[in-house]
Amino acid sequence: MNDRFMNTYKRTGLILEKGRGATLWDKSGKEYIDFTAGIGVNSLGHGNPALVKAIADQAAKLIHCSNYFLTDISVRLTEELCEAAGFDSAFFCNSGAEANEGLVKIARKYGSDKHPDKNKVVTLIHSFHGRTITMVTATGQDKFHKFFGPFTPGFSYVPANDITALDKALDDKTCAFLFEPIQGEGGVLPLDPDYLRQAQKLCRERDILFAADEVQTGVGRTGAFLACMKMGLEPDLLSLAKGLAGGVPIGAILARGACAGTLQPGDHGTTFGGNPLAAAAAHAVLGQIHKPSFYAEVERKGEKIRKAIRSWENPLVTQVRGMGLMIGAGLSIPPGEVVSACRERGLLVLTAGEDTVRLLPPLVISDTEIDQGLAILKDALAAVSDPARQ
């Protein structure tokens, strides 16, 4: 292991070399089924021909230029993304954390234009919104609130699915309510759609922006372009990243209605955001996923995985949660041992929260790859639940 890396990750020691579809190979040639997709990033899997061609073709023409200028591909992507999501304007950046930072800036400017003290943002306990100082503050998990203070003021947290607590928190100083439709890092915890619809109504009545963090749930992951669409919601602001460009770094803030024109020249910016290379990759992703038949397949595959895990009736599995291909298997033990057992057998999975194995396969995963991965997961769970088998 190279000791020049900062010690920020509990690395496995696995050195990956290449991939195709939802299958990866390490440096020694060992094969792995990928149920991680780079934490929900590789939406088209590995080596997707159309994505590879789009990146190569654009790299040969123009990789980057200043945002003082337009490019045909960035204009096309903006139009496609706003149309697909049903929003009025877009801002492109480089990551989910950066998208959420910009979203909060929009919300605070929108609020302060009405009253200087209207700048509070309410988020949820167990949420996760990114790794910058402000987004660590926005995250409603105490384990992230260490070492890095002083933190950005103006955030408060309420329990998810508790409309009474939210009603009390949304006071006259609140500019936005920010939520994940499914709390990913917190444990793959879907929020109650009825709760979110009531929350949306409260926000509309009080001129508070209803803001969705769809960094992990967006771009087809849940079986619709946005999880909010499945839940019957219309956020004022929404953040995207992860799967939007299939592995090329990109983030986006979408706005609709009264807040769509909040930012003016000089209010916000980014050097690399939405450059032609990232835009070409995102355009290629949207061209493949934004079809009813594709979303139906994501839904079918996700239900197949959830149904299979439930059918095993393994005593370690307490609950199977999620939508589409965003799946959490709640365990009665910490998930690390299961993750290791899967990796040893040729399956890559993730953790979430304190007790959950998180499955985020590429959206294009084949049924053969699903079957192979499920067979390994079943065997790994059986081995962990019965140490004599290991």
C-alpha cells in the first residue's frame, strides 16, 4: 500500500485494473461482481461503449473552457436536464457537496432578499449532505461533527417523518428545508412520501424553499429520473451528482419557479463545473437512461434483488429497504464482516449507517451478474451467521 496517500480511507488493499458492465478485475486477474458502482456513480457500468466514445470524441475537440463562454454540448445538456427533471434553470459544478453548497447559497440569498435574518436551513437527523465544512454542518449525524469546528452557523435538525417537529422548526427565520428522499449514508432509509408531501405544503405556505438532495437517488437510481417524481413532489431546488456523468466528475443544482433567477453575475461560480468533457459524458448518460423502458428495468432488477434477499430468511438480515437499485439490507450485526466475506468471494458491496449493507449496482447490470452477485451475498451471509462454515 502506498503510504503517500493521506490516511483518509480504510482501504481494502484491493487494486482494481479494469471493468466491463458490472464486472471488475483486480491487478491479479481476479473477478468481482460490482454492487457498488463507485458509490452510485458508474450508472452505465464500466467500459460502456457509448460513454467511452462520447468522452474520447469530446476530448479530441475541447476538454475545457471558461464558463464565460458557452459550448454546444453544455447548452444541449442544460436543456435536456431541465426538461428531464422539470426545472427551469441549472448550474453545473463538480460534486454533490459542491452542488449542496451552491443550493444553500441560493436558499440564503432568496431568504435574505425578503428579510436579513431569513437564513436558517432545516435538515434531518441521519442525513448526509457532503464533506465540506458547511455540508458537514448540514449533515444531521453527530459522528461528522468532530474535529473541524467552528462550524457554519444557521442549521438545525429534526427527526425524519415527524411532521410536528418539522412544523415547529420551520419558523420565520427559515429559508429552506433540505432533505434526501432516501437517506443513503444514514442507512438507506426511505422517507415517508406522505410526510414529504406535508412538508412541501408547509414550505409553500411559509415561503420556505423545499430542497431535495438527490445526489445519490437521482438520475434513474430509484427507477425514475428523480426519486421525488416517484413520491409526487416538486422541489424548488434540487442537487444532483454521482451517476449524472457515469464516472466523470459533475454536479448540478436545479431550480424552478421564484428561486430560479436568484443568483446573479458574481454571486457564484466554479472553474471546472460543466466543462465540455463532463457535459458530453452526462449527455451520453441521459441518452441511454432517460426512457420509460430503462426505468422499468431498474425497478424490476431492484425488486428481484430485494425479493431474493428476503427469501433467504437469513437470521442476520433484519430488514430489506430501498427503491430501484438503491438497496439496504439491515443487519443485526455491524456490516463490516459481511462486506469482507463478500469481497473474499468476489462481490463488492458497501456499508451505510451502523448496521446496513448497501447495494448500488450499475443501472445496466445484467441478470446474469445479479444472479452471480446474489449467490455470493447469500453464501457470505450464511458463512458469517455460521462461523463453522468459514
